[in-house]
Amino acid sequence: MKFSEWLKQSGVKQRKVATLLNTGKSRISRIANGKILPRRDEFVSIYVMSNGLVPPNDFFDLPTMPPEPNNSHSSGAA
């Protein structure tokens, strides 16, 4: 889930996030709008405060990867 979507769905205000991250509301706005990326500590804080709904990868426009097929080889002794 994108950070901006989480903000809307959760009802958490940008000002509250800014306070929790000890930064300015304008920085949170730029992060939510995709203008800048969060710092490493902000990635972690956003992930935690969203209960894992906004993982760091969601800040990048990465293609969705298909699931890897199950490996039918068994592990351990035969």
C-alpha cells in the first residue's frame, strides 16, 4: 500500500506523522506525494506505524513479480 493511500484510509494526519517522526509536515507531504524518499529511519517508522501495511518497497515503482514456482525437490535425507 502506498503511504498516501494509508494516510487516507487510516485517517492519520500528516502533522501527526511529522510529530512522531520529529520532522516537518512539509517533508511528510513531499514523501506522501512521491517527491522525495524517506530516510532509512523514516522507512522503518512508517512501516511500524502502519502495522506493516506500508513496507519500504512500496515507495518504489517496482514491477510485481510473479510467485516463484514451488521447488519439488525435498530437503533432507532420501
